[in-house]
Amino acid sequence: MFAVLRNRKHRDIGLQVLFIGVIVAILASAVIITRRNLDAQGIAVGWDFLNYATGWTISFSLIPYDINSSYARALAVGFLNTLLLAALTLFLATILGGAIGTARLSAHRLLSKIALVYVQFFRNIPLILQAFFWYSVFTHLPNARNAYNLGELAYFSNRGFYLPGLNIERGAIGLAVLTAVALLIVGYGVRRFAVLRRNDGLVKLAGFVILVVAVAGVLSSGRIAETPLFDLPVQRGLRIAGGLELAPEFCAAVIAISLFGASYIAEIVRAGLLAVSRGKVEAGLALGLTGSQIFWKIRLPLAIRIMLPTLTNQYVWLVKATSIGIAIGFSDFFMVVANSINHSGQTLSLIFILIAGFWAINFSLAAVLNAVNRAIALRGQNVR
């Protein structure tokens, strides 16, 4: 026995087994105690409630929903709302943050100072305070009768923003997005692995035309019968009818998270650009490249390789920040789960669903970005 303990390999294995055993015992005890307490209080844990009607409404929904819809459908509505909010905020924060981060390094001192003020201002104000600010701004706009209008094409009131829309079924819009993504992946694969390795402008133009025609064909096939293609908002007394309606809660959440996230992404972009060695820039100058060509063909590609791991972490954080929508009344995944807990009492089951939902979103996002990072990584030591 003592001979076995004196062997370092056997001793390490024994300690690991003991550690795992203690963890399993703690978890098992927690489950047993929790189950016993729930039984004592008469609280049932299960999944049957997902088929019951909710009896309450959701103000913002991408799929049909009413008070007779099930809890499962309500959770799907909240999940899709969070996905939409995350996609928009990640896109806007990336575009704005990239521009601000590049402006920080501009030789134009005024532009650089403006970018610095933006970063210091938005980064140091709590996100929830920014969300409350924009929500109060939007809810204090004029009413529908006196709404601001942009050439009678768009209206801005305290009830929301009304923009031109398309009379197209939602399923067709989703199919069009999938078609565009599939064509982009196929085009990238053709260029990278097989046929077209040269940078031919005509080939790119042909690919763009094919993409536009395919997406337009899918959208036209989903057009609602006997309606015009474009649905324009119309001011009718105390309300605004038609068009695409964006609720104040949704707009406030998008703007607050985008501006807040852009301030952090700007610093990541600035650090990535500064990390590119001066020698690479001088090599571009020696080849006769212009400043714009050096930025797009040398500095930015190398900077993306450097900053992508940090950007991945920031994107995951921004997705989790979408839960701030509950503070201003946006029907995101967090808010739908909270309402479901209040009405059904299935706390543990719904919290598990909430955890699983955010885990699925963030894990998928991180997995895709990590795969991209591995694909574009430079092999060797001199990667800058």
C-alpha cells in the first residue's frame, strides 16, 4: 500500500479520482436536497408546462404569437428576439468601432481627439444608464399625430419608428438570408480551393450579380398576394399604419449596446493596428503602394489576425449584454423566461432553458470565430 503511495504516478491518479469523487458527491447531495425541498413545498419540476397556453402577450415578436400560444412558442419568440438584437448590435458595434479605432490613429488631430472623446465617454458610462437614457429620449418624442417624418417615407414618434417595409412573408426573408450565406460560402470555396485564384474583376461582378438575382428571386416568390411590393407607413390620425414598426424599447437597446460595444471594439482595433510592425508598412512603401493600399492590403489583414481572439471575447460579452433589454421592457429571451417563471412557477426548468439558450448562442459564436482564427492564422514565429 505504502509502495503504491510512494509512486508519484499512482499518487497523482489517486488524488484525481478522489477529487472527482468529492465533486460528484457534492453535486449528488445538492440534487437530493433540492429535490427533497421541492417536494416538501409541493413544487413540481418537469417540462409539461411547455405545452400550456401562456395567457399573456409579447409586444415584439418575429413569429406569430398570441395569448393562446404555448410556453414553448413564447420561449422561441424570446430566443429569436435576442438573436436579432445580438446580430444587429454586433454588426453596428463592429462597423462603428472599426471606424473609431482607425480614427484614433489618424494623422488629423481633430479627428483623433473626437475618436478619443467618444471612447472615453461611452466606455465609462454604465450600459444600463445608457439604455435608460435612449429609452427616455425615444418615449418623449412627439405623438403619432405630430410625428417627425422623413419625406413621408419614415416616421419617428413616441410609439416607435416606422420605416418602409416589404410585403414579403417572413419565411421568404429567412430563406433569402440562408441563400445569400450559402452562395457566399460556395463562392469563397471556389476561389480558395479550386478554380479561380486570380483576382478577376469580371468574375467578382458575375458572382455579385448571381447573388443579387438569387436573393431577389427568393424574395419575389414570397411576396404577399395582391399587395404592393413596398409597404410605406401612412399617418392616419392618432396612429401610423403600415411599414416596418420598430418599438422604442428595441431601438433603445440596439443603440445603447452598439454605442457601448463600439467603444471597446475601437480600442481593440487600435491595438491591433499598432501591433503591426513598422517594417511591414515600410515594405509596402518600398513597393510603391499608396497609404490606402497599405492599410487595406497589409495593416488591416495582419491586424485582424492579431485582434480576432480578443474580438471573439468581446462579441461573446456583447451577446450576454443583450439581457439589459429587460430593464427597458424589451421582450428578449431573459424577459420572456422571467415572465414564464412568474406565471408557471417552473423556476428550475426555465432557468435551465435560459442557461442552455445563452450557452448555445455564445458557444456557436465562439466556435465559428475560433475556426476563422485558425484558418487565417499565420504559421511560424514572424506573424506580424
